[in-house]
Amino acid sequence: MADAYIRVHDPESGSYYKVKIKDQGDGTYALAATGAANSGVDIGDVDVLSIAAGETHIGEVGGKITRISGTFTRPADVNAYIPNDTVSNSTSATTPLALSSVFRVASGSAYLVGLRLETNLKSITPRFRVHFFAVNNPTVAADNVAYKEVYADAANRRGFVDLPAMSTAVDTTNSDMSQAEDFTIRRPMVAAAAATGLWVVLETLDAFTPASGQSFTLVTLWDQN
């Protein structure tokens, strides 16, 4: 007879294990060698080979939604922005906003599925363009300078998302913030080699007057592959 398989039930865990038995040619069968070391977990006389945690997925049928946010503070001035100005942390050299662990594994991929921008200044209504980069040092303009793009960053640019106009809650007397959001996005993005994060730079699409030291918080939702 040919080799066969038996199904072994573990009453403690409720799991079933498929075990190969080999025809010995003399009317008897023996457990077939697995080619791997015994895990040390036994069910009766059966050696069970365990799979260590890692990138081997058994029975996984979907992704994982992860919330990642970051905050930066703009310079201590009230110089008005005009359309297409960079909004950042410095008037000399912008430091992109870091979003860590966007990707489940290094060099991985994910879908951006939600975006919300909040700021601690009420009653402003600018729209913002959120630019994504795969590195922390793209060539971008400083705060309150026209946003620019250079060809050298082409390999590291991951695209942008335009948000609707910011708004403040109806009780403007007791509110102290403005926000805009879009949770209808499904934008694929890929990490740089050996990286798991992304970096962001804001561009205002409308004129507005900021507050000195105004803070911005970007909240992102990712469907991780």
C-alpha cells in the first residue's frame, strides 16, 4: 500500500494535525520523517512540528488596520501663507514629519485608507495637500516658501492626498481647533528598501494666517499587507 495520512486531534487545544505514515512493506506503518527537528510538543507518540512566529501565515484572510500619527510645531511667527506654500517646522530647513511603522515588515507595502489633519487654531478653512516620501531627507522648501519638487526625489516620492477645507465645530466659542479628514482613500504605498516608515510634508492650497507656534497633528490609518 502507499503512504497515508492520519488526522490527530489534540483534546487540550481542540486542534487537528495531519501526520504522514509510511508503508514499511511488511504490512506495518511508521511515522514518516519530517526532515525537521521535533518541536518538543507531543500528542501521544506523535511528534508535532511547530512553526515559529514570522512571515508564515496560516489561515490569515485579511489585513490589519493600524493608526499612526505625528505632530509638528510651526515657527514662532504669524506670517501669512499664500496658496502652495510649504507649512513646516522651520523657516530655514524643513524636517519632514515622521510616520513610524507604517509597514508591517521592512520593504513592505500598505494601503492608506484614512487621513485626518488637526490644528490648535480654530476658524481657519484652508485646504492642505499631504505629500508622502519614503525617506526622511527629500529636497523640500522651508516653511512659508513655495512648495517645490525636484526630479532627484522621484524614486522616493510616494504621492500626495488633497484634504477638504478645514472646519471648526459649531460651538466656535468653546472650540479651539480646526480639522479636515478623508476616510474614503485607498492609496497603495511601498516602503523604501529595509525601511518601515514614511515621511510627510504639508502644502497649503489656500491662504491663511497662522498662530505663532501653531501645532499640526496628522492621523493616518493603514491597511497593512
